[in-house]
Amino acid sequence: MTRPCPGPRAVTSPPSWRAPPGAADCHCHVFGPYGRYPLSPGRSYTPPEASVAAYLDMLDAIGLCRTVMVQPSVYGTDNAATLDAVEQIGRHRARAVVVVDDGADAAELAAMAARGARGVRFNAVSGNGAPLAQLERLAERIAPLGWHVQLYTHPDALPGLEPALRRLPVPLVLDHMGGVKAAAGGVQHPGFRALLRLLEGGRAWVKLSGYRSSAGPPYADVAPMARALLSAAPDRCVWGTDWPHPSLHDPAEVPDDGELLDALGAWAPDGAVRRAVLVHNPARLYGFPY
């Protein structure tokens, strides 16, 4: 039996600062309705339904307008819910990162690209997708589309993966600050040092969705990590809520997305850096209009 997890907060606090026009939430998910989009039997957790409408209410509350729907592990390689969410929101303001295996052919990938897909995700933490053994083959296959590979892995694995990740013929996006916990070494963790080296190589990007790395709000413990990432690659950092915050254990752990945006404001007090992270960098990575 899979572990249930709580849903998102019913009310989102307004952040203390206003995001610039065109700002994007670069990491979120939707779940359900399960009568139309049933969960995969191979999933590792069971979330409650989290609708597009509820997500857009949250996005309005924090003052963002664009979004990147990321295929969650609970749907395996069935990307219907994710791609339909992009259609519902509109391709002028939404993109997708999908999960496929190396059986996906060129026509299937092209059809997903036409529906707003811009990358392929490998999730070695929650599983239920393509194994990492397929990473290099799939990267070769998606390169002609101009897509990227998005990777969520255990931070202890990053140093060992680093040579293969450097060889990829496409950009690489690391989820959730590389998965490094502030309490487990933070900026000194070997996985974080590998992440910095990948960023310094010029092809890697990172998502500043750091609540999973933190002991909790106001997320000051991850500030040194966030600032190190912003210093290493200010033009290749993007930010995401990770709404509806799946695979947590306790409703008290579910973050307030307004507080998450406030944390970004503390990490990046300069307006130009905020615009880069929220507007210009997502536009380049996902093909949003400037």
C-alpha cells in the first residue's frame, strides 16, 4: 500500500514583495481528477487531487503568471494530466516537463513538443519513470528538439554521476537545489560541490525550490546554498513552488507558497537578480516570450 500525503494549504499568504511582470513558477504538479487521470500502480505515494483551478488560485495569490508543469512520479510515463493542464492554462503561459522512456519515438516526442513540452525528467528519488541507465540515450534523442534533461536524484549520487552529466548533449536542470539538505552539510556537502562544478561548466541549471532542503520557514538555513547557486550561475537559476508539495508526511510540513516567494526575496534582494530568476531565465529555458 502506498503512503498517503497531505494536499496543499487552503489559503496562501500574499508575499511581502511583488514579483515582476512575466514571472514564472518553474516547478509544480497537478493531480486528478482521478476518474479521468488514474494514478499509476507503481507510485510510491498517494496524493489527494490538486486541480488546475486550485493551482491558478495559488499562482494569483503570489502574483505570478507563468508556469511549468512537471510530470510527477505518481503518473509514471502517462503524461496526459500534465499536458492537458498546459492546454487548460494556455501555451502562452504554460510549459511542461514530461517523463518518457527510451521507447518514445520521434513522432511521439514531436507531438509533446507541440503541446508545450520542453524537457524530460528523470526522478531517481521517487522512481516510477525511466531508469538513469537510459539518461544518455534519451538525451541524444531529445537534442534535436532543443529540450533539456531535468534530474532529481539523491545528493550523494551527484559526484558519481558528474562525468556522465557533463557529457550530455543537452542542457541539464537539477531539481530542488540538488536535493542537498542544509542540515546534512549544506554548501560543504559533496553533492553540493558537484552541483557547483556542473554550474560552473556552463551547461547546467538549478531550481531554487529549496524548502525540501530546509528545516522549515523562514528557510534561513538554506540561504547560504541559494546564494552560492545564484553567485555561481545567476543566468541559470530558476525558481519553483513545487505546489502542491507532494510526498510530505504531515499537513504541518506543507509550506505556504507566499512564504516560499518571500524566501527567494531574501536570497536575492536585488531586483535585477529577481527578474533574471523569475522572468528572463525561464524565458530562455522554456521558450516563454520576453
